[in-house]
Amino acid sequence: MIIEDSLLIQKLKAKDEDAYLVVFKEYYPHLLSFASHYIWDMEAAEDIVQDAFMKLYENVDIVSISIKAYLFRTVRNRCLNYLRDRKVHDTHHQGIVEAMLWSDSLNVVEEKDVYNDKVTLDLLGLIIQKLPQRGRDIVLMRLEKEYKFSQIAAILNISENSAKVQMSRAVSFMRKEFLKYKGIDKEL
């Protein structure tokens, strides 16, 4: 860096616009690269980095040693929050799909939820296609035709309990596939 951190921090605390411009030019490309590789979403990474600079401006009084460390820590924390929030959102949609599959009344989903989320619908379609034929049939009867387990059992000439067991296996498979897609490769 051209200017020593302690002098630059003093200038930032004095709200010197040139000092902010120096910091921005020095760190923005590195922070953007860091954030975009962390969350794999360039638009969100740009927002996170911009927020980090705003936080620096608002909280410059607490920066004492390293501007670089402060900015990278802020970006990292915001990336983690972003990923956490995305997981909550995606888990919400996964939970709705599971509720739809198990509920006796399949009207648990409002129009604004899964049915209007093209990404979730597309992912659900891909995952359903990976199911074994019998599991796929049962899932589609539940989702598309809104059949109860007793109706599915009668149509497929199996016991109601067998339909529920097959549904359980399908839901377990689908849950794992959702987690794989979201980058969370852990056993349930």
C-alpha cells in the first residue's frame, strides 16, 4: 500500500474522501474476488463488498491496526451470513415440499411459495426424475394428483403402509439430493 495503515486510518477517521478512494482502489478487486469465490454469486458479492466499505465508513473509529484485516473479516462474515440465510430460505422450500408429500391436505403451499419459485420447481423436477419408477409414481400422485395414501395404495395394488414406506424412501432420497445441490454433503 502507498500510505501506511496508521496514517490512512487517521485520514479515514477525519472523513478524508481521498483516503477512502485509496482504500477502495486498493482493496475492492481483492475483496470482490474473495467474496465471489466464497459465495459463487457475483451480484451478491458486489453488494457484500459495497456493504463492507459502508461499514468501514460508519465504524472507522473502531479500526485500529489493519484496514485490510477489518475489510476481509467484514466481507467473510457477511458471506457467511449470506450463505446461512440462503440455507434457511432453501430449507424452507425443501420443508414445504416435504410437507406437501406427507400432508393429508395438500393445500399447505400458498401460491407465492414453491409454485412460483422456478428454481425450486426445476430442482424438484430433476430430483423426482432421479427416483426409482415406483417412488416417482407415488410422489407424482401425491404432488400432481393430490391422492391420499389409501388412493395410491389402491391404484398401485399395494398396502397403504407399503405406499408410506416407499414415500419415506423417496423423501429421504429427495432430501439428500436437495442437500447435494445446495453444497451441503453431510449424512442425515
